[in-house]
Amino acid sequence: MDSRHDVLVGHLPVDVRASLRFFAFYLANGTIDVDLLDGFDHRPVLFQFGSSLEEVFAIYANALEVDADGAVLNDGDAQYRAAQWIRRACDPTYEVEPPFQAWETELHGP
């Protein structure tokens, strides 16, 4: 086995795991970015079909920045970008500012 592979295999840093857990909690209970999503119950839109929920998690994870020690640097910004996608899904008249870049909405994996 390649020794580089040994270095790359491991767990996500605790700070990243905590951010993901809280993001999922806020998303599920309807409290993600309450200012932006006030008055929009996004849960039926996201939980009816898996692809919307998948996209929200992709945007959050793609926007999340982590330093060399594994500390999350911008959890609020990543949540806001995901909330913007949710708002647009619930309100087609909402304009995302700045517009999403391709890397933000990219789905990774098999």
C-alpha cells in the first residue's frame, strides 16, 4: 500500500464533525439562518425527495473551510450559502447574491 494513502486515511476533525452535526440539526428543526428563511418552512421541500437535501449538504460541505489543524473557519458562511439555496427553492423570486459558483453546487462521489 502506498504510504501517502496511509496519511490521507483518517477521520474528519472533531470540529468538522461537530459543524456537520449542528448543520443537520438546524436544518431538520427549521432553524438554519432564521433571518433569511423566516416564514419559509423548507422541510417539505428538502425532505420529500433526497436530491434537494443532497444539494444542500453539498453546498454546505463545499463552502466549509478548515484550517491545517482541522478547525472550521466559516461555519456561519457555509450555513448561509446553504440557506440561500433553500430560500431559492422555496421562493423562486429570491436572487442568490453572489450567484452560486459551479464548485459550490458540485456533487462529489460515486
